[in-house]
Amino acid sequence: MTKEEFKVIFSTKLVEAYPTIEVNKFTTKLYWDHFKEIPAEKFAEVIHRAVSELSFFPKIGELNKYLDAILGILSFDEVYLLIDEILNKSYSGSWKSSDYPEIVVNTIKKIGGVSSIRQMSAEAKHIAMRKTYKEIAHDLKRQNNNKRLN
């Protein structure tokens, strides 16, 4: 999205919806830096959902959850639960990657496969999965933006 599109959406749809909040140029720049690669129509939809559901001015993390939902990206918790399901299934047989979302399959592959994950401590597994999830989710957002531009 262009900086002008961002300013219009941010100021007229978000800031105006929370009249008691004062937003300075540093806050605006922080939000711009975080969402500038998002298509304007997707950002407008994110803001619309946030304003509809939140009583207070949304944090970047809250807006990211709406963006993920709009883009069809599962939350970290959903991915974690599905990977646990796969770990349990693989004891009794095999699992098919075609039965699971791309982000789940890519997370498992990037960490080194089911057997590698199974050998990790609970803490190491959580850390590796969270780091990998963030990287893959970021890549999926970027791919979504590139598809829109082409």
C-alpha cells in the first residue's frame, strides 16, 4: 500500500474510531513500518474488524491476528496443536502432508521433520516451533502481497 493510502485508512478509520486516544507521529510511523507491505484493501479490512470488536485502540499484535485470519494463516496455537496431533499419529502410522495446512507442513520440514521434533525437550520444541512459525507466517504474508502486485 502507498503511504497516502495508509494515512487515510489509519487516520480516518482507526484513529477517528477511538477519539480519546492521541496518536503521535512516532506511533503512526511504527504502524506504517509494520503494515506497509500489506495491500491497502487488506489493511482496511483489518482495521474494520478491529474497530468492530475492540473497545480500545489496537496494538500491532492484535491487528496482526486479524490480518492472519483474513489471509487464512493459522495462529501459532493452532499450528502447535496440529503438530502435536501429527506427532501422536506418527507413532501409530504415518501422516499425510496433504491432510494439513501448508504452514504446518512447512514448520515441520524446516525444523527437521517429525523425528527431530520428537527428540527435542518441550522447551526446545516450543522455541523452535515459535521461531519457525514466525518466519513462515511472515513469508506467507509477503507471498500474498506479491501475488496481489503481479
